Amino acid sequence: MNAAPRFVFASDSLKGTLSSAEAARLLEAAARRHFPGCECVRVPMADGGEGTVAALVEACGGELRRARVSDPLGRPVDAAYGLLPGGRAVIEMAAASGLTLLAPGEKNPLLTSTYGTGELVRAALDAGARDVTLAIGGSATNDGGMGCMSALGARFLDAGGRELSGRGADLALVARLDLSGLDARVRDTAFHLMCDVDSPLTGPDGASVVFGPQKGASPDEVAELDAGMRRYARVLEETFGRDFDVPGAGAAGGLGAAAMAFLGARAESGVGRVLELTGFSTTLAGADLCVTGEGHADAQTARGKVVAGVAAACERAGVPCVAVVGGMDADAARVPGLAAIVPAAIDPMPLEEALARASELYELAAERLFSLLALGARLG
């Protein structure tokens, strides 16, 4: 390790406890205690879920913009999106169409709509964005993205030519589409989907069956939604000349399919898109070590999570990578490119206590990591 080493800190947030920025601050404090004069670079990370906009705005030097849009039930809500340098924007659909915007008794995917997400897209286009990234996790909707596309000017018509509002219950009524009013700026804009869900639009692994229950659908309603989605899929194929009942199309209750069909969006790994937008490969140049992390490392860590994405990028760049995590399972050790995992929890304790002491425990874990690195440097 160099006399004045260069450290890159690229951790996900530890959900409900530490933000990505707070984790980086604690890591940097420990690093400077043991390696005075070291260079520390903070790169906030996310995987397309909650906190993605905030992480990218900070990492890319962008700005947070707010817009008054519709929530899943059509009520007004203030939602934020990120405007990044170079005419790029990033939108979390959950900010407008998310499950957290509904009270428990309000969950009903037959009635909810992604219209507010389309309003956020329109706001980004109005602000000059011509490269839009949609993070589509956490939705309260199963409308096939009809609401979103309605907000952008598309019209969904029933057999009698009447325009549908674009809720889940309307899926079974769609007979044809009218694209004449679709926002012309869509053709000049590149759209990207942060999507790590491989569910198709319909069937036992599709949007309605897999995600409908968590959005409030009863078994009968799940069957109704899936049947409606099958009709909707046929209309999409007839209109655009290709099948959109493909892996990833079922993400966010079918918003994935609509974004592919109407916007020409490309589905990408969430963390992969974040790494690209932040120029992470350039940041790694000359680094001696990268520290990443997440709240709890388990068997899913290696599948599309921040830790796996950062570790893979480090492996390509030849930079050692370790993860500081809140807790871990034994299966978490099998992450390609990751040299070690340092759990913050040290004694058996209730989860509530671990969460309440998250900052203290993380600080101790950072201290252990850099004291061992300093010892290794002296021995070396």
C-alpha cells in the first residue's frame, strides 16, 4: 500500500439507519486516524431502490427538483426527481406511485395508477432532460404502465372508443391505443430502466401473480388482473409489432413493458446504471482499496445488489474490495471480487438494539477494518 493510500468509499445505505453519505463519513474518519494524509473519495451508491435519486444527485453534482404530481390514487403529492449534468434525469417511480404513499386500507391495484410517474417524466422533459433513468422499485400499481403513458399523451381506448383512465381494472377493457398525442420529445430522449426484476408481464411468474398480493390484491383480484394483463399484452403486440411479455416487463406492475414499448427503454441492472452514471470505473483508477457495504449481507447480495456490483467493478479494475455491513449470513461470503466482509454487529443482541446503535457499531467496524489494514501495512 502506498505511503499516502487512496481509498474509495462506495457503500449502499444501511436501510433505516445510516445513509450512504453517513457510512462514508465514518469510514473516512477511521481511515484518517490510521493513515494520516490518505486520499478519501466518497461515491454514494444505490441499486435502483429507495435513495437512488439522492445518491446520484450527490455523486454527480446534480440538483433535486420537486413537482406536484398525482399519487397512486390520483391525489396531489409533492415528489422529487434528480436533474444531473449533461441533460440527464433520474426518477424514482415510488416517489409518485409508491406503496409507501398509501395507508394499509388503501392498497388496491385495481384502483391505483402510475399517472404521477408520467407527470414526473414530463417535468424532467420540461426541465430539458433528454436522458432519463427510471428506478421502478416499490410500486403500488399493477396498471401495465397505462397511467404513466397517459400522462405522456397516449390514449387507451375500450371497444366502444371510450378513453380509459389507466388503472389496473382497465387492463381487461383495453381494445386499442391512440399514440397520436404521445409527447414528441419522447422520440428524442433516451430512456433507461433500473430493473433487477426478471418477471414477465403475465402468468405464474408475472407481475400480477408475484407482486399483486403485496399490493393488496385478493386471490380473485390477482386472477382478474392477470387476465386483464394478458389482453393488454396482446394489444401491445398488435400495436408495436413485437411481444412485450418478456423478462423484466412485469417490473412495477407492468411499467417495465410500457417503458419498453412506448419509450424504447432499455432494462439495465440498477447498480450497473448507477456505476455508469457516476463514472465509477474512472474513480477507481489509482485506488488502493474500495470499501462498500449494505445493511445485511446474505445469499441475495451476489444478485444485483450494490455490494456485488461494486465488487465486480473493483475486480475488473484490479482494486481490492471489502464490505462493511450491518450483519451477515454465512452464504454472504460468496461474492465474486469481494476480499472480505466486516459485520458491524459484534455481540448477540436484539435487532431493535442493533438498529438503535447502528452508527456506533458501524464506527467500531470501520475502526477494526483500518486498524487491521494499518497492521498489515507495517508488517508488509
